[in-house]
Amino acid sequence: MPLYFLAIIPPEEISMRIKSLKLEIAEKYEAKHALKLPAHITLQIPFKIPETEEGKLIDSLKSFAENQKSFPLNLKDFGRFGQKVIFINN
């Protein structure tokens, strides 16, 4: 079964700033793992569903997203999960 995860991708300007920070961290601390995924806010950790259910998932997400308003998010400080995941707190 394919692996999925749900995330919010920030606007391009913020994504580029985060990418710059990730490149700096990768260079200074040899933390190349951070470069594998784009900057994102995880809504649902990775999960598996049958590929035949992907259309239903997409339809449900589109329906949900249509009714959502934008919201501010202030980021500060850093945190981590284990040895490989560094994140910016809000």
C-alpha cells in the first residue's frame, strides 16, 4: 500500500527561508536528512491506505479545505524528535 502523509506547505517566501536554514544546518552539522522533504507542517503522520482509496482521500481533503480560512502562525524556537528531526516551534 502507498504511504501518505498530510501537511501544510507554507508560502514560497517562507519555504525559501526555511530551505536556506536547512542548508546551513546540513552543512554545519552534516544533517542531510533535513533536505529530503520540503518545509511543511505535519497534520497527519505517515499512514497507508489502499491505492484504490486515494480518490476518496483527495475528494475528502478538497471538501475539507474549501471551508477553511487562512490563519496566522508565529514560529519561534527549535525542538527535535530523536536524532533526525529538527522543527520550529510555534
